[in-house]
Amino acid sequence: MPIGSPVDAAGSRGPLDDAQEQLRHAVDVLGYDEGVHRLLASPRREVTVSIPLRRDDGSVEVLTGHRVQHNFSRGPAKGGLRYSPKVDLDEVRALAMWMTWKCALMDLPYGGAKGGVTIDPSKYSAAELERVTRRYTSEILPMIGPTRDIPAPDIGTDEHTMAWMMDTYSVASGHTVLGTVTGKPVSLGGSLGRASATSRGVVLTALAALRHLGLEAGGSTAAVQGFGKVGRGAARFLAEAGVLVIAASDEQGAIWNPDGIDLQALEAHVEQTGSVVHFGAATGIDNELLLTLEVDLLVPAAVEGVIHAGNAGSVRARVVVEGANGPTTTSADRILAEIGTLVVPDILANAGGVVVSYFEWVQANQAYWWHEAEVESKLAERMDTAWCQVLAEADRLRLPLRQAATCLAVRRVAEAHRQRGLYP
Ligand code: GLU
């Protein structure tokens, strides 16, 4: 098992330790032996590659990339590809494990995987990013494919990245393979509704959580951390559902307006300036302060570990809906449970993306595409089923939602493994 990391100032040891602790707890609740625990704790396959890149000025740089396949007991591995300067192997391992639980929880016929390249994409041209993507893809080529491991976008990557990956894989195969990756452009075998799916799923679970607490969407308030693909859509769909979004943020800062933010105007401002800061119709506030605002819904939709032992006690939201993967550390989870905050865990709240990735893969494999309304209603059905199952499990085991969701998912994966048996 990967060795533990040092504790940081906020009391967290990093996402991999959080992921391992969540698994350890589920294994204890389910009463599995150490053999099963070790099997689920260890990635099945992982590769680290060097990516030599010729920059536009002719100089050469060597980047590092990873692909971790955590598990494939239930089907091909599935998970995004992240481009970020903070990417390291342990982060990718944690994200791959969470993908296994997410896919099992949503009852998708997939295992879990994740990829990452240590790069700040904002500092590279589109042509350079294309060369990085194609070289990374060719380095991991034997591992991926529609029946092996199906990448998708994550932080720092998008539909263009997926088009380059699909093309690189297809050229090497000698024919076009649309099911190689998901999150592709709609004009290239992507699915209608994929781009907004994660945000839609976040809002569907947020509204279910409000109903569970006896609250109406109209009159409820929300703060959204992160204004990328997930946060931006979540804020818009929350507002459409009648929730007053009173704060939003990105890496550069946060803004707050207790009367509600005009999201259309904010999106236009972000298009123009590249950031939410200096939005006229709101007050600039500290990023940390956004997490402690008195709201009904707090939606962390950026990166891991933002709610930690150092600030969890100050969270005043009634519900935390995790748009990001791993935004709450395990020590923060314990504090939030003590103060009675409902946490809708990432593997449920942000699963809309991979659910519609699954729909995209099914459509691409059949070469038969669905209407957007069909995608959206099938997504809503999946999210509702998973929400009800997690709630029932939490009730039955008397556990917080994250632990219940992890137990449900781990049980499904362990059961698939048991039925397949050990070879040889
Ligand atoms: N990167 C997204 C996630 O973390 C989507 C993964 C996928 O669609 O495979 O869930």
C-alpha cells in the first residue's frame, strides 16, 4: 500500500491518505478480511511516462504524465485526464480510486482510472498542448481503448484534448475508434448533454438534499467555489431552479452579493476578463470567507482538500455538495458530522459527468445517437436512484452519506471480484 504522507499545516496528508482512510472504514464496516482490503487499496496497473515536448520557440522540455488504473473488476477502467502543475502520482492514485467507487455507485459497467500530466496549460499554446496530448496518448496507448480504459476531460483538459486523443488512438489503430474517449466534441461522436452533465448532476443532488431537509429551492441560498466547467454550470442551474446564488469564486478571488448574483452578467464578465473578480454588482471577498458564509448550500467545485481541519468548524452551510473530487478531507468530514452539516459526497454529487460519459460510450459503440432530452432524463433517473440508495444505506448503517456511499460502492466492487474469483 502507498506510504502515508506528512501532515500539512491544515492537518491533511493529501488526497491519497483520505481515499485510503475512506476505504479502510468501509472495509471495516463491511467486515472484509485484509486480503480483500489490500486488493481494493492497491492500483491494478499504473504507468509514469516522460513526455518530451518541442516548444513553439524550438526548445525542448520534458514533462511527466501518469495513468493509474485502480480497478477493473466491473468492466473497463474509466476516468478523466488532468492537466495541472499540482499533479503527482499520489493525487492520480486517489482520483483513480474515487473513480472506481463513483462508477460502482452509479452502477456503470466500469472500473476506475485517472490520468494526469504535470503542466500548467495556461502557459502553453494550443499547438503545444496538442503535441503534449498526442505524445502522452501514444505513450499510454497499450493501456487504453474502448474495452480497456476510457479517458475523459478533467481539470485543465477539454473536448479538444479528447479529439486529439481519439485521433492519435485511431491513427495507431488504422481506423476511427469513437469509443476510445468520452467528452468529445458533439460533431465527433460526443454526446449531447455531456458538457453540462456534471453540473446538472450536482444541482439534481443539491435539490434532493434540500428536499430531504424540508427546504424549498426558492428562497434557499448558495455559495459556489470555483467557476470552471463544473462551478459555472452548477451556479447557473441552481439559479434556474430558484436558488439565490450569493457568492462565487475562482483562483483569483471571490465575490459576494447577499441579494443574489446575476449569473448571466457574471458569465459575460468572466468571458471578457477571465475572472469573477472586479464584477461590478458584487463585493470582493476573501476566497476562504466564501467557505464560511451562512448559506443553505455550499458547492466546492474546484480542487481537493479545500475544507480541512483548519476551517471545517467555521462552515455555516447546511449542506455541502461536492462538485469537485475530494474537496473535504477526512478530518474535516468528522468535524462537519459533529456540527450537523449534511455532506453530499463527490462520488454521488459530481457523478453526472461520468454517467453521461457512459451514455456517450454506449452511443459511440452503437453509432446511434440520442436526443438531448433523452440523455437528460436518463441522467436524472440515475442520479435519483443513486441518491435514494445512498440515503437508504445511510439510514440502515446509521452513517454519514459519504461512508454509506463508499460502503455501497465497495460492496459492489468486492462482489464482482468474488464472483469472478482469483486467477490462477
Ligand atoms: N473527470 C470526471 C470525473 O472526475 C469525469 C470522468 C469521466 O467521465 O470518465 O468524474
